[in-house]
Amino acid sequence: MTPYPRAQRAATSIVGAILLVVAGVLPAAAQASDYGPWGAPTAVAEVNTAAHEGCPIESPNGKQLFIASTRGGGFGKNDIWVAERGKKSDPFGQMANLGAAINTADQEFCPTPLGGGWLLFVSDRTACGATPGMNPPVGDIYITRQRNDGTFDAPQNLGCVANGTGPNFVGGEFGPSLRTILGVTYLYFSSTGPTGTQHDIYRSVLNADGTFEAPQAVTELNSSAVDQMPNVSADGTEIVFASSRSGNMDIWTASLDVATGLWSAPVPVTAVNTSEPESRPSLSGDGKRLYFGRGATADIYVSTRAELGD
């Protein structure tokens, strides 16, 4: 694919304009640092239950952990929950449901906190091109914001590719990750795309006028297998995602060549991969923790690494 294309549209998008504001409150990308190897992962015991937990991701400051879970006490089939802690060395506290403003009787998953109360997530409440009763249901990427009083704004769909208003295809989207890289703001995600077959990794440029470029497949990251749920590091130079290219759903990673704007050939994160399926990896804001789901009845795990020179 063409490295980091810039946009040329003149139309405007309210949601895109919101995202431009959001991009301005994201943590400033620090200079990429060298890290040691990932350690053996451990279960995040304080957040796991007998239900299905997945889609783990820290807030940018590391003091919240967002997940999707089918545990009881929710509003639907799969809800978004959050736990808090006082400092990054503390265990997380009790999980709290984000409430009816976010969660519905349908599926909500892949939360992505952006800082400043902003939150991206995926929901199949209403999807681009979906018809009532579509099976399986498909999800679109939404955005909302939590106010100082704890209430959430009504979630807004980022818009549909078919209408020229957003990144969502008719097929399902997973794992949104918003990053400004080399001066351009991108939304990375995975989708079944225009063909509706299996997930590949895409990115959509957010233009200065608030519109989105049509999503482009990130060909150097994709394979003939399922490649999904990407998460890009805070400095934009590292990506992790889940892929079945080895015959099992595992975590893979790649690095950005800032000279060419292309990602390196993906390699498996062998320290965390097992014969069980691993899913939706995410990097902490400081790059020292890697969260993911594991197992058919998933639990949340975390692996840590040291920053060289600490």
C-alpha cells in the first residue's frame, strides 16, 4: 500500500471533527525507547470471572482497565466494564459496568479509551448496511465521552464507508486504535471489509476538515488468514494484533520504519502465545505492559517488560 497517504476531501463530518479534538488530547508521543523481552504472562485475577472476559486495555494513564465481559449484572450479551486503581503498581479494584448509556441488549466490545473521557468502542446496535436479525450480527465503531459528573454522551457512529462519511464497512469492525503518526492521525482497526469474508487490518486517515479517507488495507500486516484487533503504541512505532496465520489465534507484532512509513514483517510474540487462542492485545501507554485475552472461555492476562535504561 502507499505509505501514509494524505486526504483530499472537502466534505465535513461532525464526528470526524470530534475526533480531531480527541487527537489533540491524546498523550504526546514520546521518542521510541528500547525494551527488554516480554515476560511470562500472568492472569489479571482481580478482573477475571467464570464468564467470558476479553478486549482488555488500559487508559492512557494506566489507572483504569477496560474490558468486555458477559458476566452477570450487565445490560446485554456482552458489555463494557472498567476497573480503577490508585497507581500503576496497585491491583485493579472491582469492575463496574459503564451503564445503559453505553451498553445495550446487543454486543458492546473492543473499548479503546483515548484520554480526556473519550472512548471508542464497537457495538452491533446499528451497523452500516446491516439488516434486522442479521446473523451473525456485525459491529461498527462508535465514540462517546464521559463528563465530569460521570455521565456519558450519547454514542455516535463514526459513519459508513458507503456514505463517504466514516470508516465503517458493511462488514464488522474490531479493535479501533487512534494514533497520530508522523503528523497524520490514523484510525487503525480490523474489518471484514468490502468482501465480508475474514478480518484484515485497515487504517483510515482523519483529514484536517474532519472527514475520513476511505480505509486502506495495511497489506504488509495482513495474510491469507484472519488478522484482527490491532493496537498501536503511544509513540506510533509498534503494533500488536491477533492472527491465525500460524494455525492458531496468536499475538503478533511489527515495528514501523519511519523512513519508509511501512511496517516490518510481523513476528509472533512467543513469550505469550500458547496452544490456546489469544485475542485482542493492547499496549499500555508507557509500553511496559501487554494485555490480551486467552482461552475459549477467555480470561485477561498481562505480560510485562522493562524499558532499557530504567
